[in-house]
Amino acid sequence: MPRIRNLVSVDDLSTAEILELFQRAKEYAKDLRAWSNVCRGRILASLFYEPSTRTRLSFESAMQRLGGGVLTAAEMSSSSAAKGESLADTVRVVSGAYADLIVLRHPSEGAARLAAEFALVPVVNAGDGSHEHPTQTLCDLYTLWIEKGRLEGLDVVLAGDLRYSRTIHSFVYALARFGANIVCVPHRGLELPEYVVRRLREEHGTEPVRADASDLGDLARESDAVYLTPNKPHQLSLFTDARVLRVDRVDAVYMTRAQTERHGDADMASRYMRLSQSAMSAAPLKEAIVMHPLPRRDEIAADLDDDPRSLYFTQAARGVPVRMAILAMLLGCLELSAEPVEHEERLFPVESGVNPCPNTNCITHTEKRHQRLGYKLTSRDPLRAACGYCAQEIPIGLVGCTTTRHFHPRDSAAARKIRPDHLVFFRDEQQALALGFSAATR
Amino acid sequence: MPRIRNLVSVDDLSTAEILELFQRAKEYAKDLRAWSNVCRGRILASLFYEPSTRTRLSFESAMQRLGGGVLTAAEMSSSSAAKGESLADTVRVVSGAYADLIVLRHPSEGAARLAAEFALVPVVNAGDGSHEHPTQTLCDLYTLWIEKGRLEGLDVVLAGDLRYSRTIHSFVYALARFGANIVCVPHRGLELPEYVVRRLREEHGTEPVRADASDLGDLARESDAVYLTPNKPHQLSLFTDARVLRVDRVDAVYMTRAQTERHGDADMASRYMRLSQSAMSAAPLKEAIVMHPLPRRDEIAADLDDDPRSLYFTQAARGVPVRMAILAMLLGCLELSAEPVEHEERLFPVESGVNPCPNTNCITHTEKRHQRLGYKLTSRDPLRAACGYCAQEIPIGLVGCTTTRHFHPRDSAAARKIRPDHLVFFRDEQQALALGFSAATR
Amino acid sequence: MPRIRNLVSVDDLSTAEILELFQRAKEYAKDLRAWSNVCRGRILASLFYEPSTRTRLSFESAMQRLGGGVLTAAEMSSSSAAKGESLADTVRVVSGAYADLIVLRHPSEGAARLAAEFALVPVVNAGDGSHEHPTQTLCDLYTLWIEKGRLEGLDVVLAGDLRYSRTIHSFVYALARFGANIVCVPHRGLELPEYVVRRLREEHGTEPVRADASDLGDLARESDAVYLTPNKPHQLSLFTDARVLRVDRVDAVYMTRAQTERHGDADMASRYMRLSQSAMSAAPLKEAIVMHPLPRRDEIAADLDDDPRSLYFTQAARGVPVRMAILAMLLGCLELSAEPVEHEERLFPVESGVNPCPNTNCITHTEKRHQRLGYKLTSRDPLRAACGYCAQEIPIGLVGCTTTRHFHPRDSAAARKIRPDHLVFFRDEQQALALGFSAATR
């Protein structure tokens, strides 16, 4: 039996697979009603631990357009979970015979990965807290790809709340992966977080450069724009001149709403950026498509709705063919010729028995009964690790070795020699001692 | 592409279309399981902003019996709407690719019309506040038509709360349109409202005549019955005698529950009219079928349930074939030979920018983000206008002209000369002045 | 037209039917996706008056795997019921044309029987208060049957809360009916109730014998085990010796969670029995399968999850093929060769007009509008009767005869002569007199 494929993160798909799925979605989109034999007899279960009508209906529509059946549990938090059942148990039951694929929405980060470990069928992450929402990201990429014919080298403006928007962070990584240039035009105070910029640099070689966005007019008036490009600075100096850093042609403006529930600033709404006909009249935006993950509030004025560049409703509609392609593939009803990702990210056990993840909203903290712990080694030197579920960085004071039962400074040579499956992370010496480790004598 | 047909109001269908839909429903009803190819591959989305299990299940059953798929959002008010999304946006997203038809239930009057303006697929009104619920009305007519073989000239008793029941008002207009006679037997104090009677007179020529309902016995004992007939009084005197106004043969009794939540009289329930075997034993009711829109409380005694004249459960069951016919038609899977309504009612823009609709529960007031305004001219002389969404009459103190910027008395000759798309309505002079209009000098 | 079959109680199916359904379920389970033509065109309605995602999804999956459609009303208590509609009316409407079968979950005991009396289509009881949940019981039996190849003569340990668990009581009766031996290993204080033991004795001849469970080790350490066997004591002495009562080989351990919501002892959870690898290492448990109705909390340790004897998730998964067989049969899409139960249990009218059922959670008390009353005569001598809906025993002080209008002592010869349909039950003389009966003069 082939291994079960999941879609917990965009990284679960190879770049070639994504492009092949897009080709397939494009076929599906030609006539959405012509594919009702693709998944006939298969059943999708929507397990939603927090409400999200849009996402749920999009998946359920995709499955029905493929001819499959749908089981809906739109209010999981008030039923099974209320009876004290663990996510692991729920997923094992539902994947036993009820459904052939699970679409999971959960408020805790890392929930989808946990579910995938226990499920007997593929799991699709439809949003786990503020962690990932890969199908949303793929739909966004798809719209760019369809409209512009490519992803590499596109110039994409990200506007608004770049700090707290999960959608933006996932989209940024994906754009970098596909070689697009990113122009950040944040609402003041809501810049892209430092850890996102660092990851872009470390994983994709994307460097931030100060951008001159004065041609963008209203849109960038109050904002310090930053240009993130996969081209190395020396390449910039070789092949381009100073004008490149000037934003003079934009392929897309991706607007996002203020995550008011996150920064607790109710007053924000009134001062928040607003995209309108007037803002979109700047010369570099002439052919820029306007995107938005929806729901919008007032950050896009109604006067843009009929503008041919406004594609936010089309973007939402395209979620259906993209999800059709994803579901068909995961259900084994669509075979891709593209190679899958070579290796899955390895999770190492947490040997100390103490959960090192600092994120209190991580599933490793919120799941009481069938908690799993695991970490990813994101860098050997300097030593850096992340929670295997929510991907948040683990704060490391000291490290220990389960074989020697000694602990060492984080950046010591001794620390670097410990095998990952023997590694233990401590906040401080007190914790190390309490867990029965002693200082290395030498 | 043919224009998108909606069912926001019964008036969206021509009389010939309604009768053809009834014929089709009759075919469907012969074997409900034989039509699963009619809408195969089509998807219906139930968007319910207030709960209504009965109506929702009836539509979803109809769609499934036609072989189509169903997306259910039974708790819209706690999801998308809670995130601040406008109805207009929700409808644009859902109609983009998710669904091929939207069934909408909403607490605000006029919501279905607003939704229809934005949707890319047909919208069916499954109840918008206390405004319209056209499929309910059509199901009621259908039962009369099936049982009595016709609608014209039938004598239909409407009993109970005739004041606050939306169902009754819609049914009354429909009965008048098809030429049926209406015998109002209201619970004391819950008579048919004056504006309903006026509309009956103005649009259908239906005249109220005092009725002698003494033969109806218990049913009409405490009630002042009124007879509403499409026949002009002079015709009554020509072709009939005084006995005609005596209610001596009834085709149907349509009972309705006390809308206790509307008149806030909890005590009402105990004194409310009650239809029982004894009440139905009066001679003129011998062949009268008993109808009720359900749910009932105590206004129909259980001893009537097994009476062959009791058709309320059958009436509910017939909602399925009638809705099947409506869905099949709107989805383009059933072509009618009947001519559609010739012209849609024209909506004129509200030029003042101030919402003249007096109904605080109208969607023009409750929808904050993508509000639309528009009015219908219901009468030129005297000048009368209604909200284009909830149909409630607009109170007119003065009228203005957007070209001359003058205002005039409502019933003046000058007022009558203003073109509808230049007309502005003011409550009073103060409002007119505030909006920059001045008194006509001449 | 053949009479409508319902599944309100396991007793609605004959033993031969159950075994034939199991054979059919086994066929279905070979490839769950191969049966999508069995119920094509049929519609199931899930009417859930209290939430139960697991049960609902299991039924809905079964129906979809058979190719049928599903209507879901997962929150009935907040919709129709809130509008004051009776269960009887709701069921009459839904069964009119909406659905071809109703799956009902309701918090009141006896609700499913009431629904079955009014519905025009088959009703499946998916749990009525703490009364019955027959498909759960059948799934449990099915797992035993599949794993052990038979039911008769099996030794099944029931562990945990045997007092308050509905599932356990239903399972116990079913095991007795199929001739299995039951070893009760209750949590201290949560023994099988006396009335269950009495019914086992009276209906199945099952006798309780003190068991020596010392070989079970940890599992039975704090518990007074009881052995319930369908073999008569004299048979035991004939064919077995004292060692038989020693529990030395167990076929299955059925663990159940503490019904903390029932005995109001929050502290219980921490002291509750816990099944783990260590408990399951006792010699007699070597080939015992581990079962649990789920959801579990902590009563089964995670270390058992990967043990091949652990079948609780498989048991849940098997709910789908078993329910497929049941639905197919009730919908008339699967014809059994087995004979049905010969006669339905007779319900006699309650002539006094006073509801004699002592169970305040019985549907006869909670249903206000279309209440039905009826009783079953469970024993003639001594005179014993049970509520016809919730099956709870009726407390009888005196009995009356509606013909003579006299009352008599419960155990008198006169009482025994009264025909069941003339019988009236009184708590005491005062009630009898108040209802117009007088003491028998002789």
C-alpha cells in the first residue's frame, strides 16, 4: 500500500507537483460540472473545531463536483471535544471507515500534523490556529499563475497587516519559493515579523532591500516599503541599477484586513489602509491585479468591485478547482507525473518528557490526552530547533545528552556532537538539574 | 447567456409559469425517486441566517431528489456574518464557483433582493424577515389547486392571526391574483391590516364585503368575518343575491398560529382560536380542506389529525415536488413553455443619499457595508413610493427634484412632473433644507 | 404495502435477522465503496435533538456508501422544538416527502417509539435518553461475532461503570439473548443494577454466580466479580466443577467510561479503573479482545492502542457496514430470508388518563402536545407493568377495572381477572378515589 499523503503544509508538495496540480485545476475550471466521476464513491469528512463557512463550503463544493460524498461536522468543539475525546481518538474513529479523507480546521497550531499522524486516511489542513492554511496559499498562487502566466520574477505588493496575518506569512514563503519578488507595504506598526524575514533569508536566500515606493502614490504614502527579492545583492548590482529597487511596475497587490482580534486595537479599523480606485490609479499599478483572502471589511472600497483588475471574488471562486485537484490527488483518483517531495522533515523525540515548545496555543499543550512531542532540528550551527507541530522556535538555554546525562552550553562543541535523537533542551540549569542531568565535568 | 432568474417574490413568476410549474410538480410527485438525473452535477447552497429546519430540509430534499448536491450553512449568523462580512460579499463568493443556486433565509426584509443583485447564480428567497416566503405561498396554492382542481372562484377561509402572519399576507395576494374569494375570520383584534386590504383593492380590484358567517358555527362565533372578492360590487348585485355574502360553502380553511412573539401577549395562547372536530362539523365546512403552514401549536386539535379533510401534513410534504419544479427551472434543467413576467419592476436610485425606508428591519438599514438604496414608484397620483427592497411604503412629506434642486408639496402639480430618477423624498422641510434643496419660488 | 419496519430496540429484530444482517455487513466491509447503487435515490434524515457527531457521521457515512442522500438536522433542539413543535408533528412532516428513513437521537426515553408511531417511514433509534441505542449494541455484537466466530458461550468481561451506562445494559441483554456468559467486574459502587439482573433472570434464565476472578490480576483486584451465565445452576453442577466459576479464559474485555455526569462525583475520574498493558498481561486475558463504546477518557491507557487485542477503533469503524446493512434492510433495498420477530409487543391503553410512568425523563412526560400513553404487561402473576415508551416499571399500589369502576389490591385474585385493556393502575387509594373508582365491596 502506498504511503498516505497529507496536506498539512505547502511544503508537503513538491514544486513540480504544485504546478501540475495547477494545470489540472485549470482543466477542471473549464467546466466544473464535468468531473462528477473522478471521486465517485469517496467520502470527505469536514471536521471543523472552529467555524469557517467559506473554507468548509469550498472544500465541500470541490468534493461534490468530483462526485464524492461529504460528512459535515461544523461544530466539533461543541460535540466530541466537549465529551473529552482527544483529537487523536476522533481522527482514528472518523478515518476508520466513515471517511476517505479528513479536512480539519482547528484552533491549535500543529493540530493538523497531530491528526495526520493518527489518521488512517489523508488529512488536509484547513487552518490550524495561526500556523498554516496551505490550500488558501495554493489558491492565491494559482490566481497569480493563471493571470500572469508564471510566478518567477513577479512583483507582488503585500499591503496592510503583515504582522499578524497567517495568510500573509504562508503566502510570503510560497512566493519566495517560486522566485517572486515581494514588496512589503505594511500598515505602520504592522511590519512583517523579524522571524519571517530571517526564515526567508535562511531558506530561500531572500534579501530585504529598502524600496522606493513613491510611484505607488496613496498606497505607500504612510508606509516604509521593503523589497524582498530572491536575487542576491551582488546580482542586483550586476544586472540591475538603482531603479530596480524603485517599485515602478507591480503585478499584483495583495491586500489583507487588520487582524483586530490579535492586536486588540479596536481603534485601528478607522485608521487602517484602504484600497480604492484612487489608490489604484498610480502608474505602476496599471496592470496590477487586486487580491484579498476575504472576508474583507473596509480595506477595499466598494468602488473597486467592478474594476477589471479586482480579482478577489474570482480568487475565492478558484478555490474550488484548486481544491478539486488536491482532493483528487490525495484520494488517489488523480495520478501526477511530477516527483513528490523527496524526504519528509524528520521529527526527533523529546526525550526529557518536558514539553519544550514555548507556544501555549500549540496542540502539544492544548491536547490533554494523546499529546505527542517532537522537534525538528532547523540548524546545527548555531543549534536551533523548532516544535515539530507548531514550528515555533524552541528557546534553548542548555542542551543535554540522554546517554551521558550531562548538559552543556548551547553553543559548545560538546553540544554539537550530540546525536539529534539524544538531544534534550533546557531552559536553564535549574530545569536541567531537576530532570536529573548534571553539568559536564570537563 | 440568458438572464439569471430569481425567486425573490411570487411576482417574479407569471401566472402561466406558476400553473406550468404545478403541472410539473404533479408529475414529480407521482414518484419522487424517479428524477435523480434532472439536476445531476448541480449544487445548491443553503445559506440560513436564522434557523429553519423545516424549510431548509424541504429545499435540500428537493435538490437531492433531483440528483443535485447540497452545501449547508445552517448557522450563517454565527460564522461569516460574525466576521463582519457583508451579505453582498458572501453571496458573491458562494455564487462564484461553490454553488449553482443559492437558497437564502435572512432576518432582514429585502435581503433576498439584495442578494439576487450581487449573486452570479439564481437566488431563492426562503424567507426574508416578515416580508416574503414565496415557495411557502406556492406550496399552499399548489395544495388548493391539486385538491380542488382550480384556484379561480374558490372560497377560502383564513382563520386566526391575520395581522402579523407573513404567510397569510403573501397567501392573500396570491389568492387574489388567481381570482379566489377570501373569507377572513380573524381572532378578535388580529384582523387583516388596512394596508393589505388597500393593496388588494388597488392591485386586484378585490373589495371587502361584510360576510354573514353564522353558518360556520364555532369557527366564526367570536369573529367579525369579512368577505374579500375579486368580483366588483355591481357584479355582485347583478348576478348574486344577499345569500352569496352568506358563507354557505367553504373550499378550504387555512388556520394560522398566533404570532405571539410579535404582539407580545403571552396570555393570548390560552384564548386563541382552536380548530377541532366540533368546529369543523358546521355544514359549510363539510368539504373544506384544512390547511396550516406549520408548525402548529394548539390551534388545531389533535382530534382533527386523522380527519380526511386535514391536509396540513400533506401540504408540507408537497413542498418537496413544488420546490423540485422551482429549482429545476431556475437551474435551467427544466424549460417552461409559459411566458415569463414581461417586465421586472423598475427600481429608481435614491438620489438624496439618505435612506428614506422607514423599516428599521429592512436590509437597507441592517447591512452596513454594501448597502444599496432604491425605490419603486407604486402610484403616480397620488404620489406613492415603496422601498425597493422591503416594499414598505416610504413616508413622503415633500418631494424634490435633483435637477432643479427645488422641493415641492407631495401632491402638487410640480411634484407630479418630476421624472422618477430625479425624485427625492423628504420627511419634512427641515430635511429638505439640510440636504441642500430650496423651496420652489413659484 | 408491507408494514413499516423500525429499529427502536434490538428486540425489533429476530435473532436470525441479526445474524443475517451480520453476514451482509461482512460482505459490505470487504469493500465499502462497492455498494453505491444499493440505496440510490433514497434519502435519510438525521434528526438530532442532542449532539452526537460520532453516531451521526456513522449513519450518514453508511447511507452515502449505499449511494443514498442525507439530510442533516444536527441541532433540532434549537430549531423546530424551540418553536414549540411536537416531536410527533416534526416526524410527520419529515417523513411526508422529505426523507425515506429517519434516524432520531433524543434526550427523552421512549422518544424513538413515539416517533415510530407517527412516522410514515422507518425510524431508527440513535439513542433515546438512557433507554436504548440499538445500533451501538449491534455493532458491539458484530465485533465479537467477527473476531470470535460466534456469540454463544463466549466469556465477556464487562468492566467499569456498570450502573449508569446505557450501553452496558443493552449489551448485557443482547449477550444473554445470544447465550454468552457475562463476567461483571464493576468499579466499586457501580455494580449492575438489581433490575437488570432481575430482567436477565426472568427473560433469559441468566443466573448470577459469585466468580473467582483472582486470575485476572489488576483488572479485578478491587472488584467483587459476578458471573452471569445462561446455564442453569443444576447444569453447572452437572457439567462443570467449581473451577468453571473461576474466570480462567476471557474472550473479550468491554471497558466503559465513568458516567460522571450521572453520579455527580467529579472526583471519581481520578480513582476510576484503568485498563493498561499491565492489566491486560494476566494469563486469562491473553486472547481477550479489548472493546470500548468510545469516547474514552483515561480508562484505557494509550499504551494499549497499538496492542493487536485493542479493537475499540476497529469496533467503531465496523459501525459503518453494520449500519449499512440495517439501513438497506429498513429501506427495502435488502431482502432478508430470515423470519422477522413474530409479534410486536402489545401496548395497552392507559385508561385512567393519568400517566402512571414514574420516569420524569420519559417522552410521555416531556412531550407536551402530542403525548401518548400506553403500558406493557410484563408479568401477570405477580402483576407487573412497564411504561410502553421508556420501559420503566410502573409502581402499582392498587388496580382498577374500567368496567366495574372498582379497585382491588394489586395481588388479589380479582386484580388478576381484569382484562389488560380494562386495567388501571393507582399509586394509592386516594388516587383511585380521586379518579372515580370505589373499593370492591366483596
